[in-house]
Amino acid sequence: MSAPQLRPVCSHDGPALVAAHRASRALHRGWVTPCLDMAGFELWFARVVRGELVSLLATAQIETSAGAGPAEVIVGVCNFSQIVLGNFCSAYLGYYACEPAAGRGLMTPVLRMATRYGFTQLGLHRIEANIQPDNLRSRALVQRVGFRREGYSPRYLKIEGQWRDHERWALLADDPA
């Protein structure tokens, strides 16, 4: 298994990303609703092109089946949204892992790279992640990266047709590493 790499999503990533999302439906259920077809990818990617969203794709070489050797797979996706610069310099960070990389510890370095990208490339001072209280893996991930819990937002975000409560976590550019 190689260390994950992180780069901006490109239009040619559509088929592989849709396939990764389809393979990860059970993992994502209740937490996130990524695109499951090319039409959904094109709508989502249009937001990237318009500058509404900065999306980063994480990949790594992973042994996927016995004897087949390593293959490059999509580890996960990190999205910066609601990017406000000026005196605020803040954005929301959404992220998710994909199968077969889930549970292999790869999202910790991915999230560290993504926050570094947000601070250095996007010029952010504050990155906020909103996490459902029952998503223990995601909460543990942001804690490992250095985010701190700031509050609780009832019925914060609609996922799969339901308004879901979230905890608000944040990391500042000048927080100790």
C-alpha cells in the first residue's frame, strides 16, 4: 500500500469516481450522498468549474484482491465549500472515504493534506467540519488531525431526505500542529 496522493478533481475522473461511489454505497449510507451516475457527476463538477466548490481526490496503490497486485484506487474525496475570503478566510470541509480503502488509516494523512491545502493554497484561516454525532469514525478522524469541537447544530443538514443533527468542529491555520 502506498501513501495517498491528493489532487484537484478533473473532469476525466468522472467514471472512476462514480464507480467508487457505487461500490461505497453501504459505507456512505446515512452520512453522505455522493453522485452515483455521470449526470450527477457533471452537476457536481459544474460547481467545481464555477468556483463554488474546491474538490480534491485522494488515491493510493492498494492491494485489492489476493494475487492481483496493487492497483490505484480512490481513497476518498475532500470538498471545500462556502469559501469566504476577505476578513473571514473560512470554508466548510466535507470528506468521505471510499471502498476498498476504508478502514485502512488512509484518511488521516488525506485530511492532513487537505487542511494544509486549504491553509496554503486557498488562503484560509479557519476550516470547519460538521459531523453527525453518531459518526464515530469521522469524529475520531478530525480529532487525530487536530480539530476541536465547538458546538452542536440541531437539524443542520439534509441527508437522504432527513434533517440531521451535526457537531461543529474547527481547525485554525495558527493552531498548534
